Amino acid sequence: MTTAPPSAQVASDEEKKTKRLSDKLPDKTLLKWLRDMMLIREFETRTMQAYSNAQIGGFCHVYTGQEACAVGTIGSVEHDDPVITAYRDHGHALARGMDPKFCMAEMYGKITGCAKGKGGSMHMFDKPNHLYGGHGIVGAQTPLGAGLAFATRYEREVMEATDKKRVCLCYLGDGALNQGALHEAMNLAGLLDLPVIYIVENNGYSMGTSIARGTTMADDLLKKSDAYGIDGIEIDGMDIRDIYDEFKPFADDLRDRQRPGFVNLITYRYHGHSMSDPQKYRTKDEVKEFQERDSIDVLAKHLMEDRDCLSEDEYKEMQKELRAEVREAVKFAEDSEFPDVEAELYSDVFLNPMAGLSPSHDYPIGEENPILEEAEEKDDSED
Ligand SMILES: Cc1ncc(C[n+]2csc(CCOP(=O)(O)OP(=O)(O)O)c2C)c(N)n1
Ligand SMILES: [Mg+2]
């Protein structure tokens, strides 16, 4: 068995010199991506502080280092393409457009959080932004991703509710590769032509076990999707332009053909698995190797030196604005109330479509979800 550490080596500079699809993107798109990645980085820094101060409880997994993965893949698809992920989910929520204050309040367990404080860090949901969680059981989101893809086809082909072809982005960690649920889901997706893209955010480790120790064919993961007749690609997840160059045409093709896909997205997390991880399984040098190719630095350098659309001062200003935005989110979370136990314990648990059908209709109905409330207000003001 090999125990070689993950390698930061990917496409050579020579390979990258050729014309790239992302070169055609306007400056404003890349500036927005930079901003989104910086927002996630700052958000996670404040999350770690709040967790250390015991303001956030439960399990908490930060996304620092992996920012380009969520921002780049979500940036390559349409807003109404459904997204579902595992528990390291703050980055996906913010990349999908969740207001940081709802995200932070959720972690604080407050009623103003995206799941009314009942989900916490691992359960970020945002229906108006087509984000279907945040799931804590390793691999549990993978059959749900197949289901979301099935729903998009059903809505179009059976209900004729739309004529738009959609794809579902279903993220998983490398540790989920060995869960039976994923293999059942991939088999069904291959069999039923479900447009779900399984995106493995391969950061080289499950909790503390390197992928080489725990997974067969770790250096050739595409063999796994091959076994189900599913097309696969491998992408450098530390360079957002690489992600767009390769993921965008891949996703467009799958959308068009309404077929599943599989992506081995090579990335790295800079901090421990969760907030209580002594990280004895890896060296500081290995972490440094990836940090030297940090996705935010790489994009900022490109915007400053190649595109000449960002100055050092503008970059610093952006950092300042984001710090203020996240500070505000923290204050919002701190100032919000905890859910009222009587009103909230049983609400949002079961859907009772027919009042009187079961005793559950007697349970008190809790507060309206703040995200849905905001979306309704927006709709009303647009009418
Ligand atoms: C079914 C199941 N088994 C075990 C766990 C405990 N657990 C939580 S995270 C994790 C490691 C998963 O690693 P990976 O999928 O690579 O995701 P990463 O944390 O690297 O993002 C494990 C074993 C769990 N939550 N669910
Ligand atoms: Mg992992």
C-alpha cells in the first residue's frame, strides 16, 4: 500500500500558455470570483475565531484553501441549476449567493439563520439560490443529487413546467468515494441518464486518512466513474481559471446530452479536518506546498499583472470592505435570538400537507424562514 502524500504538481506552465476559454471572460466576472473567494476566506477566519470563543457549537469544518472549487464550478453553471454538498458547506452557500449574515447566524444557532438555527454549520440550505444543503452523513447527499437531477428532467419532460435543461452539481469529499450510496447513485444516474455531476473535492484526506491509504486506484479515480459508463475529468482545483476552462465545456456538454459526469477536483484544505484536529498525519511542508499556489493569490496576480484590471490599492480596499461585511454578519448573529423551543421544536420537521390528517397539525408553527421571507418581500416589491 502506498502512503504517498497528495501532490501539488499539476498542469505545466507550458500547457497553460495556450489560449484559454477563461481569457474570453470579462474582467468583471473574474473580479467577482476574486471577491467571492476572499469573502469565503474572511468568513472562515471569523468562523474559527467564533468557534474558539465557544460562540459556535457542534461540528464545524472550514473551507479555507478550497475556495476556487465552489466559486469556479458554481460560476460555470446557471443560477437555477441545483447544488447539493456535504458538511464543509459554508463556501458553497456563499458562492451560491447566500447572505453571509444568514450563514453566520445559522452557525450561531440563531433563529435568523438559513435553517432557523436548527441545522448549524453542516446544514446550509437556501432554496431561492437552489442550494439543497449541507449534509452531515458522508455520502448521503449523493443519491439526493441523483434525485435532484431526476426532478429537473421530470419538471421538463413530464410536467412541462420548463423547457430548460438543467444539471445538478453534487459535491463530495474524497472520503465519500467508498460509501455504497455513491455507487448506487452513480449506477442509477448512468442507467437513467440523470444530469448530475459528481464533483469530488479531492483534498487528499478524509478525517486523517490519506486517500492513498483508504481508497483503491487513488491515482486514477476516473476508473470508478468509467465503471458506470459516466464521463470523468480531472481538474486542478487551486486555479479557478483552470476550473472554468475545463469544467464549463464539460458541464455544458452534459447539460446538452442530459448525462451524468464525474470530476476529480484536486484541492487542499489549509486547516484541520474540523476544529478539533491536531493534524498529525501531514507535514507543515506539504501544507506550505499548496499554500504557495493559493487560489486567491494566483487570481489576484493574474488580474494585476496580466489583465491589468486591479491595483494593489483596489485589492486592499476590497479586503477592507469584506472584513466589514463579515464583521456585520457576526454582529447580526450575535444580536439575534435563539429559536423558541416551544414553537420551533416540531415545526419544519414533517410536512403535513393535509391539516387534520395526523396529530402533527396541532404542533405550533414556528417563525417563517428568514431566507424565504426575504425572497417573498423581493418578489412583492418587483410585482
Ligand atoms: C457515514 C459516515 N461515516 C463517518 C462519518 C464521520 N466523518 C465525518 S467527516 C469524515 C471524513 C470525510 O472526508 P472527505 O469525504 O474526504 O471530506 P473532507 O472532510 O475532506 O471535506 C468522516 C469519516 C460520517 N459523518 N458519516
Ligand atoms: Mg477529503
